Amino acid sequence: MSLRDKIDELKKPFGKGEKLEKWAPAINALDTFLYVPNHTTKKGAHIRDGVDLKRTMITVVLALLPALIYGMYNTGYQHFSQISGSDLSFLSCFMYGLWKVLPMVVVSYGVGLAIEFAFAIYRGHEVNEGYLVTGLLIPLIMPVDIPLWMVAISVVFAVIIGKEAFGGTGMNILNPALTARAFAFFAYPTYMSGTKVWVSEATNIDAISGETILGKLAGGKEVAYSTMDMFSGAIPGSIGETSTLWILVGALILIITGVGSWRIMAGGLIGAIGMGLIFNAVSANDLMAFPWYNHLVVGGFAFGLVFMATDPVSAAQTTKGKWIYGILVGMFCLLIRIFNPAYPEGVMMAILLMNVFAPTIDHYVIEGSVKKRKKRLAAKLKTT
Amino acid sequence: MLMHIPSLKSKTKKTSITTLEASPFLYMPLQAYKTPLKPLVNVGDLVLKNEKIAKSNGVFAGSLHSPVSGKIIAIETESEFPHIKIENDFLDTCIEINSTSVEHLTEEEILETIKNFGIEGSGGAKFPTHTKYNTQQKNISHFIINGAECEPYLSADYAVMQQETEALLKAIQLVQKVIKAEKITFGIEKQHKELQSHLLKNAKKLNISIQIKLLPNTYPQGGELQLIKAVTGKELPKGSIPAEHGITVSNVGTLWAIYEAFYNEQPYIERIITISGEKAINRGNFKVAIGTPVSHILEEIGLPWNTENQTVILGGPMMGKAIYQPETPINKGSGGVLILPNPTNKRYNCIQCGYCTDVCPQHLMPMEFARYNTEKNIQKLYEFNLNDCIECGACAYICPSDVPLMKSIVEGKNLLHNA
């Protein structure tokens, strides 16, 4: 008996008129997760591209894996190098990180998918694969020692208030993963910032340099890491955010497959570099003097720009709009970092802010095109 | 950005053109470009092969000829699908057509014959060819031959270019007498680059100077404005007529029909189509009579007519229509009959990914059409230039959420039309 037959057997009690009919979306979700639907349609184009929403989402999950794996390793590395100082081999660091991070991923997926299933059944929808991405993003942007129940509550908030309240997949205004982080940031500030949360089990030890680089800068302390450290990611920080190198690998996957908008990423880089150069030129304080290229490799900038700002649902959708949106994300990220040291993680705020403005950007881009066209038509009418 | 889609032509590309057995009944469609055709015959009349059975007047005048000899058994002008039904007597008695030899025809005579023989654009739009070539007022600098058959599966145009090369080139020579273009360019896709030397060799033999332009394998490369952009590098403004810019574009299928008209004295009564698709047996390129019902074509290749466990499509997979009436006939613009497996739709919410905007060759925003069609917002549909849509289906093909974009485009266009 093949897997296909087994699933068909399993689906029987969920069929039309059977007693478990209203739970059908749940079992159908499992089915489409395993099998690709046959790509032909009755209306319009009779053949379809092989990439459907599910494939798109799975591509993003794949793009996140390098950052996730490095994040697990770095969790162990930071712990061992700063606290116990014993075994620094890749495997032992990775195993320690796996032990710490996996429960967060499980909680995030478990809670989030349970809510998604509940809403799908309530609304009679199919379950969308969108949460596969959100559910992995949430643990990656949290500090490693955050209690699991806090992760769970953040997920509940993000999925219900951030997503389902607006109508579910495709309807949300804010990026759900960032909504979760923002919620955790304001609800549990002691667990989300400070000197000790970024290295696993650092609370037991007094003298520790467990702050993020941006935290240090804001506190007016020396930064002991080189740009190369920041780029490779062997620094304290949120689980998936530290290694710009592995995030770039993910970015490459997103750009090559066309899943993530390169325009938003490029725009973000331009915005951040431009703003960084301006601040470097002014150089009124230590924060402003922090070299522009370092801004690109510290904190959540790279991660946010590659995986969060490119979220198609909450980003701008017009081509020109994407450029504007990206550039503004980059600029606001640096503005917030430098003028508001209380929120060292400027990128989160910058993206959430631009999420709110994305529809406005699109509106004006479209209005602009309509006007231009009207003008051209009027000019044409005059000549003829 | 134009997108690449799998070509799926390999199964039929190299097959030689075979003539399909004539159907016992023919359903001649009474619809030409923008105008209905008026029948010239009555029920019970006997008609001969090549006899004119319907026509319309005006700038877009069209005419229809009987592809067989036989008896008119029904004329439906009021139904949803107006047609003349002919019972084939399988005698193929031809009507006498007097013609002067091709060399001595004047421009007017050539245009008149094209008009009288009911020649229309075979690429799908069915634009009357005599109207297109009637360009006395304008100087045509560039004659582009559309060999870009961008719809997957279809290989009928390829078969004409490869197997009917001489006919094609002679037709070009003839058309050239009328439009007098300074330059002739053949646009073919890179996937068919073996045609390049073949066409050039034959053109040299006939002493015609043509250029070949290899085009990227993108969809929709064969759209008139997209082809012009790819060949000349100029993107004509939306809604403009190529002749205003000194360009005439003709499909290879149309040119083949012109050759038949002038060298074999045969009106547009048959065309070359591709029969293909996953569920088809006996795939290939076939010569079929206009008016042949799709059910007959299926029977001829050994498939029973049914729409339950297969989807039958008239035309290409991107722009063609799914057929549910067995009598639906081949018309002058159908490039093929495809038999595909039934669709299983998985509809997701729109995630505003913007792929549809990326692939739209007309730079439109298809997702807005879906939204404003649901809202029945005619003003917005107009502002987003729905009328510029060429219905190529690229957006529906790429949409990862399977939003019914084509459906909303067609419905939205109706809304605009009736407003």
C-alpha cells in the first residue's frame, strides 16, 4: 500500500457527508503538504507554473535553514566560550544549541498551527502554508533563554491579532513574526534586552559581556568585535540574526528563485548605506561614528531585510513602491538605532513602521502612473 | 520581465502534416472579427466545396466558404453559438473559380482575393487580413513574420515553417507586392533555431531577402506588440496600431492560407492544427477543415468524446478555451486541440507577491482586476487599464495562489464593455 493510498484511506471519514466532514481542512492540509496538487485549471490558463503558494513558503523555509543551523551552533559557542569555556567543537556547540532552540521551534509551530487549524475549521477554509515561515521566523528572532510560555503567548498574539483578525493569510497589515517579537519586546522587556539575555544561561554569572553590539554602543561601551566577527556571526544576539554570511546564503536562494524581492533588499541596502554615510560624516557622538559598513552586519538588519521586509503580504507591491519601501526601511533602521538607543533593534521598528505605510506608498505610485498616462493621452489627443 | 514556460512541443514538433479524415457534419461558425456573418444559403440548399456560404460587409468584412460539398441541414443565427450545419456528401465537388495567374495580379486584385477568400489572422485574433494589408496611406518600413508560437504544446506554425517553407516564402513575396516593406524579418524563437538556416537557404533559392531574428523563449512572445518590441526594440504605446508606426505583422499560418488562396485557388477552408496534450494519443500536426467538430477530431485520433475524466481545449493551453459541447468547431483562429488531465484546483488567498505584475507583458496589475471585479468597481477597472489586457494568461499561469485572474479579467471586460 503506497503512501498515497494510505492518505486516501485516512481521508475517507472526512469526506462530504461523513461524520468528520468539518475537520476536513485539517486532513487536507496534511495531504497537500505531502503532495503537489495537479496543476491545471478550468478557467483561464489551463496549465500552471509548478510553484504554488506552498512551494513558495517551503523555499523561504529552506532559505532560513543556513541561518537556523548557524544560530544553533552560535548559541552553543557563546555559551561555552563565555561561561563554561570547555569544549568548543562544532558538534558540541551545535548539540547544545539544538537542545535550546528546538523546543522553541516546536512550541512556535505547535501553538501557531493549532490556532491556524482552529480558524481554518471555523471558517471552513483550507489551512494555508503561510505559517510554516512565520513559525520558524519567530524563534529565530528571540533571545535564546526566553521562557517557552512567553514564546507561546507571543505566537498567540501574533497569529490572532496580527493575522487572523485581519482575515488570515494574505490579509495582514503587519508581518506576523515581527508582531510576535514586538509583543514580547514590550510585554517582557527584561527578557528581551539587557546584558544577559543573549547568551544562554548567563543570568547565573556576574561578569559577562553578553550584550549585543548595538546594546553596547547605546550604553557607551567599547566594542570588542571586529567587522569580520560581526559578519561571520560569532557574536551574542538573537538566535538566527547574528551571521550575515549565512543570511546572505538565504538571500541568494530567495533572489535566485524569485521568491524574495531583490528590489526591497537592494533598496534597504541603499537606504542604510546612505544614512550610515551621512551619520559618519556628522559623527557627533560614538553612535554616529559607528562605521556604516558595520551597521549592515550587526543586529537584525540583514535578517530583517532579507526575511521580514520582503514578506510580500506586508510589503509594498508595485515595482517602484518596493524600491521606496526598501530604501525607507534601511533609512529608518539607522535613524532609530542612532536617535533612540532605547530600541537598539531599529530594524524591527523600521519594518513594522513601513508595513503600515506600504499601502500608502503603493497608492501614490499607482496614482502617479494613472496621472502620467492621462497626461500622455491628453497630449496625444491634442496632436491628432 | 517576460517569463519562461515549458514548451512541451517535442512530441509533435517533428511530425509531418497529415490530413485528417473529413467529418460527416460540419459546423461553420458565423462569427468573424467583431461582426456576425450573414448566411448566403438556405436550409436544404446543396453547396459545393469552396462555395461562399456567408459574408459580412464593412471595413472588417469577412466571408466563409464551405470546405466540403453537401447539404445545408441547419442554420442557427440566434443561438449562443451561431453556425451553419453542413452534411458532407464526401464527393468534394469543387466550385469553379476563375483566376488570372499570380504574376499578373494588381495590388487591388490581390487585396480583393484575400478579402473574397475569407482570410483572417490565424494566430487567434482573427483580424481580417485584407484590412491589415490595406495600407496605401502609410509607408510600411518593416514586414515582420510572426513565427513565435509561444503557446506550449502547439507546433502547427513550426510545421508550416519547416515543411511548407516554399509556400510560406511565395506568400511573403505576394504580400510584399502590396505592402512594399523595405525590410522583411522573420521572428522565431531560439528553441527553433534550426529553422534559421533552413529558411535562409530556401529564401535564397527564391531570391527573397529576409532577415531572421532569434527571440528568447518567453511567453507571450507571439503577441503582436511583444513581437514588435522583441524584433525592433521599440515598445509601441498601448492601444496603438502597428501600421501607424510603419510595421505590419503576419502570422505564418495566415501566410500559408494566402498561398493556398493564390496558388491552389482555395479559400480559407482548412488550417493546420496541433493535436497534443498528456491525455492525447496520436499526437501530431494535422490539416483539418474549418468547421470540423472537436468530437470528430477526438474520434479520429482514437479517443472517445467525454469531458468527465479529461479536459478538452480548443487553442493553446494558455489562451484556449475548455470545450464542453462536442459540436464546437475548429475556427480560423484555432491553433490546436489539446486533451489534458482534469484540473484540481487549490485556491489560496492572494499574498500580494506581485508575480502577476512582474510577468504582465502590458505592465498591468492583474491582482487589482480580481479585486475590483469582485467589487464591480467599473471606474477602478478602467483606471487600471483593463482594456489594455491582451488576455495572454501569463498572470493566471504564474499566480502561486491560483487566484481566478483570467475569469475576473473576462468578467471585468464585460463590465467595462456594458458600462
